[in-house]
Amino acid sequence: PPQGQSGFTDLDQRINSVTFPLPACMSEQQLLKPDEWSYCDYFWNDKKDPQGNGCITGFEVLVHKQLKGKQMQKEMAEFIRERIKIEEEYAKNLSKLSQIPLAGQEEGTLGEAWAQLKKSLADEAEVHLKFSSKLQSEVEKPFLTFRENFKKDMKRFDHHIADLRKQLVVRYAAVEKARKALSDRQKELEVKTQQLEIKLSNKIEEDIKKARRKSTQAGDELMRCVDLYNQSQSKWFEEMVTTSLELERLEVERVEMIRQHLCQYTTLRHETDMFNQSTMEPVDQLLQCVDPAKDRELWVRENKTGEVRPVDIEI
């Protein structure tokens, strides 16, 4: 029925077969987990499907959030995989460059510094290979393997709550049917009673007894249907709370896991910088030792052709 249509009392309203208090009674309700913005307090009603397919339940909104989170985690793993490829390619190119014999004949202290600089490329390549390997084992792989049965679990949760909601719809329909039946029986009793007032008759008295009996039975049936409906709504409520709290726990776990492994990424990155710096330290030291005078001495000692200088001819 439309929102606010009377069902049993004027203290509640039914929306999509779920019973809610009227706005005037809302102040009586307290949040289950005040100040926590918990899932269990904010997803009881349905909302319009953004894709225009009618309505989706609050629980479906939570499930979609979980599925999106899983997809984001997968895309993060893909991003890390691309970073790993870049590191591997970079290491490969550094190693190849370190083996090129360009300027290999440079001599002296400058030659030593140049040779060390080329060796540092090979050392740096090794650092980046180790970085890529650790990225794969300590960041990418955990992203891919975390909660491997995730989709199966989400489907189980979703189906469980959906089944309870379907039962609620069925039992609410039974309540409405029983309520209409009671209304019809009451009208019949009212008609029979009016007929008796107009004309006394044993047959009419018998009809009134039958109508009263049917009205009583219809009232009992309505109470039975209401009781079954309330049982279903209570069960759905309890399962919504416990399951939404489980989804909340899983989301906290996912975010914490990602945060932890991204912190590991930054740690590995800092280590890479540190090791790269260490590969440059010997180059820095040898560059500080480059001495043109010493190089000249070494070269002269090795290549000199004679120390005796020519003189003028004397006659």
C-alpha cells in the first residue's frame, strides 16, 4: 500500500512490506551503535536504483559497496603489476648499459671513477630487481589472494537476506488479504444486523450468528498472519544487523590490509632509494679522489720516452 496507509494502528507505516514508525514516533528510536556511523543503523530502507531498475534494498547497497571494494583492490594489484614491469625493464636496461665498453680506456683516477660509475649501474639494476621481486611477493600477491572466496561469501550473504525479505513480502501479502477478509466479514455482519432491525426473522438471526462466527474466525486469521509477519520481520531485522556488521568488519579488514601493504610499498621504496644511494657512495668517493696531477704523473711514468732535453749546437 502507499506510504502511510493504515494497516493496524496509526503508529506505523509500511514501505515495500517493511513496517516503519511514523515520523511522529521517530524520536523514540535510538541508534544501535551511536556515533559510529555503523552499517547496521543506516540501511533499513530501500532506495531508487541509480540504473533505473526500480528499487534496491539497503542491504544490496552494502553488497555493492563490498563488490566495488574488491574491484578496487584488484585494480590496485594491476597497478602494482605495472610498476613491477617498469622496475624489471629498468633493471634490464641498467644492466645492459653497464656492460657497454664506452670510455673504457680512460686512465688514472678518472678512469677508476668512471669504471666504478659503470659498475654502480649493475649494482643499481640488482637493487631494482630485488625491489620488483618484493613488490610481487609482499604487495601484489597479498592484494590478489586476500579473501579469495569473497564473491562466494557475498552471494551467500545476499541470498540469505533476500530470502528473508521475500518471506516478509509473502507474509505481508497474507496480512493484507486477511485484513480485507475481516473487513468483508464485518460488513456482512453489519448488513445482517441492519436486516434484523428492519425485520425480525429466525433465518436472519441464524445468518447473524454465522456472520459473527466468520468475523471472529477472520479476526483470528488476521492475528495469526500478523504474528507470522512479525516473526519474519524480527528474523529479518536480526539477520540484517548481524550480517551488516559482518560486512562492516570485512570492509575495515580490507582497508586495513591495503593500508598495511601500501605502507610496505613505501618502506620498500625507501629501502630502494637507500640501497641506490649506497651504490653511488663508492662513485662519490672515487670522484673526490680524481686528481689531474696524479693522473699526469701516472701517465707520464708509463708513457715517457726520455727525460734528456735537446740542446743548441755549439761550434
